[in-house]
Amino acid sequence: MASKKEFKKDVNFLTNEILMRGMIHLEFFGEENRADIFAIINDAVAARNDYIQRINQRQTNKSKKEVRIHFRAIYDDLLQSTHSLLERIDQLDIPIK
């Protein structure tokens, strides 16, 4: 891991991608599934806040290996939740006739 600052930028970038995907969905498909999209956006923002809080936790009195494991767990959770939120948005797509 390069730094906490870069990690936070990655978290913000991925959260922004989810938010933009939700806004694009609203633009293309209108009011249909509006409540579901906003629920997904709220989940993304809550997850972002959780990841930033976990990144900012002090890692004093821990070995390098324990710190590395801590940040690897955050990274894995971030990728899994981003993938799951994007899948939820994709499932809401309406086929165009």
C-alpha cells in the first residue's frame, strides 16, 4: 500500500463511480426504480464513511504484518462491496424495446 492518502483517494473514486452510475441510471430510465437507486447511493456513502473511518484507525503497537493484514482486509471489503453495489444497479436496468 502506498499511503493512507492514496487509499482514501481510491475509496472516494470508487464511491464516485457508484454515485455517477446511479445518476446516469436515473437520467436514462427516469423515475422508475428511483427509490432503489437512492437506497444504493445511501449504501455507497455509508460504506465510504466506514472505509475512511477504518483507514484512519490508529495502528499503534501492531507489527507491520498486522497492519498489512488490516489494510488488505479493508481493500478486499472495498472491492467486494463496490462490485455488489454496481451489480445491484445493473439488475435495475430496464430492457429497451
